[in-house]
Amino acid sequence: MRVLFLESHPMWIHGLPNGFRDSGHDVMISGPLTEQNIPEMLGEFQPDLIVMIGWGPEQTPVKLDWIFRHVRQTEVPLVYWATEDPTFTESFTMPLIQRVQPDFVFTICPKHLDYYAERGIKAAHMDFGFHSSIHCPVPAEEAYRTSIAVVANAYPHVFEQYSGHYRLVSLFTLIRPLLHEGMRIDFYGRDWDKMKPYLGMDIPSEWIHGYLSYPDAHKVYSSADIMIGLQNYETQLTQRTYEILGSGGFLVTQDTEAVRSMFTSGKELVAAASATDTLQIIEHYLQHPEKRKEIREQGRRAVSHANYQHRADYMVQVLQEQGLLPQTLATAAGQGQLISYADLIRERYEVHDVRPGDTLWKIAQAYGVTIEHIMKENGLTSYDIYVDQYLKIRERQQ
């Protein structure tokens, strides 16, 4: 089977697509979508299944309109994995579903199945996972060695809008008490310098490291003595829960219903129910590296079943039961092929890979072209670009 992922964000292209490849399917990752390249990919790749994931640069209204227009002209089933449920169901997920009209929806929120059923939307639950090609243990690197680390965006804008969000409970339980005891935490992610209203103090600037490339996160998980993992909901696990444990990290997280349903605190990870718990846990395990090692190893084994090959197989099974895929599918012996449409573009165009600090103006100046030229070549509808995105500059001379 050929599976096309309409996706470009590093958080998504390294997970589920690799799972489909592992199960013998041929996979194409679209990269940044344009009105021109969507029909090109459909024509060249001839997919049997098309998948969209979450909330990212490929889910803007204009791109969703392109997807609807071109995909609906085919008979290929379109599936959406709603990874922003339940907080953003009304504000983001439902508008996307109404705009694109996927044939089936998978949601990370099991309690939302009734919600979708009431609206006539076919849906099933599918949780996050991890893939060992991107989340695996590696030798500790000096640049990331630290006692305690957090890899996450701070999301102060979310708390401004949702003052009762459960993530704040997790923040108050796991991070705030350590900071107020003067314990250093190294933060990787955006906007931690804006969190004084919620933490009650400024985080020292030398503890804040800013954006971390998604493929590099496992280096922190493997190098830090302790990883702090926030939880967003009582009944759901965050994606980083699987990724930290899959990378062999020692995880201290919030004691929630979802955590208790899958793990035993003190065996595969350690869960804190209060600020006092957190302080005692951190002090204890920093002094017992042999216990951390044992829990790391058990945690990695505990999530082995949550790899993205299993998630891909489950998705196929559900879609077969729904009659959206045939009961018998052709797969390659062993692994399938994973093709990036971006790689095909590199053969045809001179390409710039966006780095931290890049702007369209800087890139245009570096290559001697105009901003308008870059926007036209790449079908951009705004000046927004992101790290690890590629931009076509000019056609290569044959």
C-alpha cells in the first residue's frame, strides 16, 4: 500500500510515517504544501491512503482548501489524526474537519468518541507513540549533561485563554517547587522566559536554552539525570511520555489516572502527586543513580508496545473494518520505502534549509532574489517560516 502524509513538521514526519514503512508500506512525506505540488504528488505517487496529523504549518485554512479541492477529486480515503483534542476541539479540530471532510478521524482523546458520533463523524481512539529511529538511548553528550531537564514549550498564551488547564496543575506540582528551592532546571523549548506569572519567579536566563530541534531531543533525554515530564490531562498521556521513556530517559511526571493505568510509579517512571512529593523524589533519586538506571531500563521496556509500527497496524485494521481499505493489502517484504517529496524537489531546485534566526528577508538577500520570488516558488501565503523547513530558491540548470 502507498501512504501519502500531507505533513512537514518534524514532530510528525519522524513518527507514524516510519511505522507504516516498518510494516512494509511505501510512504511519501509531502513537506510544505503548495497548490501546485498537491496534485503533482497525487499523480506521481498514486496513494492508496492519505493521512493528515495535528496542528502545524500544513493546516492553515488556505492549505486545507487546497487539500479538499484536490483530494476530493480522487477516491483515495483521507484520514485525520486529531492530536489537539480535547482542548482545541471546538476552536481547531472541528473547523478543520468541516473544511477538509476527512473520511475518518482518529483522536488521542477516548472520551471524545461520543462527541464525534453525535456529529455523524466516524472516529476511533489512537494514542501517541514513539519510533526508535528518532527516540532511542544514546551515549550522554557533555553539551546536554545536567541534573534536571525539561523539554517542552511553556505555552503561556494557552494559560491566558484556559486558566484552568490541567497542565498548570502539573507545572505547579513538578516545576515550581524545584525553582523555589533554588534547584537548577535546564529548559529546552519556547517562551520559558515569559512564565513568571505562573511560576512566581523569573527563571535564570542561563537555565533557558530555547528551541531544540525535534530530532535532537533524545540527546537530552539520554544525558539528563532526571527528565521532568508535564501532563496535559488526567486521562491522557502526552507524546513526550512515550518519547522520553523510549529514549531511555528517567522520567518524573504527574501522578494521573492515565499514568497509573499504564505504569507503576517507582518501577518504570516516578509519579508525583504534590509539590512535596516532587521535592522528595528529586532529592532521593539524584542520590541513587543505580535506581535511576534500573527504572530507565524498565521504562523503556514498558513502552515497547507503543511504537509507531503498532500504531500504523492498528490504523490499518480500523480502516479495514470501516471498509475504507481492502481486507488484503499488498506490502513489501520487510520494510517499505519512505520517500520525501522534498528530496525530489532538491534534485530539481536549489534549496535552502531554514535555520534558527532565518527570515524570508535574510534568505532572499543571501541568494540574490526577492521575497516575492521565494513566496511564489514555494506557494507561501504568509511570511511565517519554521526551522527545518526547506524553501525552493531557483531551478537547477540541466
